[in-house]
Amino acid sequence: MGWLSKAFRLLLISLSTMALSVSGIGANWGSQATHPLPPETVVGLLRDNQFQKVKLFDADYDSLRALGKSGIEVMVGIPNDMLASLATSVKAAEKWVSKNVSSHITTNNVNIRYVAVGNEPFLETYNGSFLRTTFPALQNIQSALIKAGLSNQVKVTVPLNADVYESSTGLPSGGDFRADIHELMLAIVKFLSNNGAPFTVNIYPFISLYTDSNFPVEYAFFDGNASPLNDGGTIYYNMFDANHDTLVWALQKNGFGNLPIIVGEIGWPTDGDQNANREYAQRFNQGFMAQISGGKGTPMRPGPIDAYLFSLIDEDAKSIQPGNFERHWGIFTFDGLAKYRLNLGTTNSGALIPARNVHYLERKWCVMKSSARLDDPDVAPSVSYACGLADCTSLGYLTSCGNLDARGNVSYALNSYYQQNNQLDRACKFPNISTIVKTDPSVETCTFKIMIQPYYGSAERRVGCIQKTWGLVVGLVLFLCRIL
Ligand SMILES: *[C@@H]1O[C@H](CO)[C@@H](O)[C@H](O)[C@H]1NC(C)=O
Ligand SMILES: *[C@@H]1O[C@H](CO)[C@@H](O)[C@H](O)[C@H]1NC(C)=O
Ligand SMILES: *[C@@H]1O[C@H](CO)[C@@H](O)[C@H](O)[C@H]1NC(C)=O
Ligand SMILES: *[C@@H]1O[C@H](CO)[C@@H](O)[C@H](O)[C@H]1NC(C)=O
């Protein structure tokens, strides 16, 4: 072997280790919160904890602007409700790309690398609503990226739920795409492959545990001692590996064994269900991080895994249709505090760094008056009103506030409503039963929140400014009319 080819191989090796070192870990940054942290604060949080990648569910202007110059790789998202219009109109797709990709790359220096077209559009709960629009929207966005000259730098993908594939044998090697969408999946996969784009999948051992009471708990974890699965000599010790490789088999069986895979969402919630707690979440996420930083991969795909943790921060306005745990996926609480130690394989050595400069409302809470009686006929309707509008997902069997007594329960609900309404006096006027206190009613694992100050995006600030300016003009005119 000549020195040239040796040098070439060395170059290849150093290139591949470079690829390994930049792959890192990503985070999902969702925005379904009543009081989101300001985008600059979230970007600070991402940088302080050395996340190299972030995945968004839309293309919020302020979030993208804040990510500008951060160097963080960005996956922007297109919500499912936009798929229909993007599927039918190339112009709409071009506009979307121009406004939400091109302009951010050129004027704000945002490192956009992927466009996620839809979010789990083939989930069975959507009743097939997006089956006809997802692929055409994907094609139109790709054409728009080509037209904008960005198709080398920005790749399209569709984050899919893991039930787009299944195994006829229960083993990874039996993997194939779901029969009812087999043809569609092949068309999408072929398209991704032709355009050098990755397959994105969300894998949730927690959901398996939640929906199937026979699911062996230990099999959900990376360090569990569940009885392993033997797939023709390949041994699977945990669900993530087996599920991931079921996809690899499905791709391979259909001729796309080398298609890159991104794990778009992976994580564990900390509240709202008996299996959702900080111990399990830490164990799961740390186990996954160990797998990532070792560059170990899965039996079918040894090597680095490209993945985004779900999620960065809790979102208190998410639908709880999937379950009460839905608002508790964050590794950080709504106000950017770390929930547990998590070594991200960066320099943080285990202690997550909390958000900086978080502005809270006053230290006060709305609780049930000591003179109020539990059998007061106003109690039940007040609690259901408060819980209906605010967030009571931390109440219930084996949750963080599951040990509260009945009065504690009522107080928790009233306070949640009060805080969500920015501690407005009228949000603590439940007839005869509520009062405002200055001593923290929190007990053990159960935190009675103090809300953070509301953040107004640039659009709201503009409207507010116009309103104020008009107010000033009108006031001045009235004043002048009176004195003249
Ligand atoms: C850009 O993205 C935002 C947020 O997802 C969306 O509301 C807006 O309609 C998009 N712009 C265009 C021109 O499609
Ligand atoms: C799906 O169908 C079920 C039953 O027909 C219905 O309850 C549900 O609202 C539908 N969901 C959507 C997203 O259309
Ligand atoms: C507190 O509220 C939760 C959720 O509504 C309920 O499951 C629980 O039984 C209540 N506890 C008491 C002691 O009333
Ligand atoms: C408050 O309680 C008092 C005495 O228990 C009762 O007379 C009054 O009607 C109650 N007020 C409301 C608004 O329920």
C-alpha cells in the first residue's frame, strides 16, 4: 500500500472521528407553554449545557433569531396543520422556505440544517388525516429548497412515530413498514434516499410501558436486567435497541439499508403517572447518554447515534390527551431548573446548568382558606374550573403531589389557576374558599409553583407599542382640546 493511500485512509479516519465528535446530543425545544422562557434565555440554556443541536416544532421568528450566530444546528418544523396548503401549492412551499429558512440563514446567520415536514403525521389518533398531504408537502418543500439553492445544506425529513413499522415475529429481524401505509412509506423513504436526507423516528419505551401493563419495566432501561431477546444470535437487552433495529430491518428489507436515521425524540417524563418520576427519567436518559457518548450504537447500526432528547423544558399547555405525563417531559422545569443530574457527555460532568436571569412573579400563592370547609358546595366546581383551565397533572396516584390531603389538593388547583393568570387578584376570588398567602405551601416532592413573568414576543411587543402610541396620541389630542 502506497503512502498516498495510507494518508488517504488516515484522512478518512480523522474525518470520521470528526463527524463523531460533532454529532453530539440535541434537544427538542417545544413552545406549548403558558409562560415560555424568553428565547434568549433558552438559547443561553442550550449553550451553557453545550447542546450542539436543537429541534423546533415550528419556525418561530424570535426563537430562530435568538439561535442566530449561536452555531447550534437547527431543525425547524412545519406543523401538521400546514401540510395541506404546502401539499397543494409549490408557491406556498417557496414562501415558507423563503421566510422561515432562507432569510434566517442569510440575515440572522442561523445554522439551519433540517426541515421537519409535519410531526408524527401518521399517528393512528389522527385517523389518516395527513396520509395524503405529507408526501406532497415533503416534495414541495424539497423543490423550494433546491430553488433557493439550499438543498445541499438543508435536508428535509419527516419525524415519524415508531408505529409506522412493526415486526411480524416480535423480533427486530421481522421488521417492516405497517401494512396499511407500506407503499406510502416506501415512496417517502425512496425520496429521502434520493435527496441525501435522513429518516427521523421518535422512540418511546415509556409509552410502551404506559400503554401495556405487561411490558417488563426493566426492558425499558439501558441498564435493566430484563430477560434479553435473542434475534437469531443477536441479543437485545433493551427496548430502544430492539425498536431501532426493527426500523433498520424494515429499511434493509426494502432496499434502503444505508439510509441515515435520526432519533428525533427520546426521553422520559417526570410526573403525571406512576412510572413518570425523576429517578426513572434520570436512569433512562443517563443510560441513553452512555450509549451515545460511547459511540456504541445498536447491534444493527454500530456507531454514533444522532439524537434529540425530548425534551428540554416542560410545557404546561400541551394536550393531556395522551396522558397527564405529557406536560412533564423536560430535563428542565418550566422555569429552567434542572430536575436531576444528567451527564451530557460534554464538560458538564453531571450537573445540568440552570437557566440564567429568570424573572419570577412575587412570592405568593393562592390556597384554600383555613375557615373554608371541604363540604362547601363551591369547592368541587371551583377545583374543576381551575383544573380545567390550569394544570393539575401533578395530582393523582403516585405523582409528585399524590400525597396531598384533600385540602392540599384544593389549594394546589387554586394556586395553579392563580399563577397561570399572572397572580391577578381576580384569579384568587373563588367564592368564600380562597385566600392569598406568603408562606410557601409546597411539601416534600410537591412544588406549589410561582409563575415566571410573561414573555412577549416581538410581534406582541409591536402591537403593544402601537396601542400605547395611539393611546398617547389620543390622550394628547384630548388634553389639547380641553386646554384650547
Ligand atoms: C413561517 O413559519 C411560521 C411558524 O411556524 C408560520 O406561522 C408562517 O406561516 C410561516 N410563513 C410562511 C410564509 O409560510
Ligand atoms: C378520530 O376518530 C375518532 C373516532 O371516530 C374521533 O373521536 C377523533 O376525534 C378523531 N380524531 C381526529 C384527529 O380526527
Ligand atoms: C386529590 O386529587 C386527585 C386528582 O384529582 C385525586 O386522585 C385524589 O384522590 C385526591 N386526594 C384526596 C385526598 O382527595
Ligand atoms: C360565603 O359563606 C357565607 C357563610 O358561610 C354565606 O352566607 C355566603 O352566601 C357565602 N358566599 C358565597 C359567595 O358563596
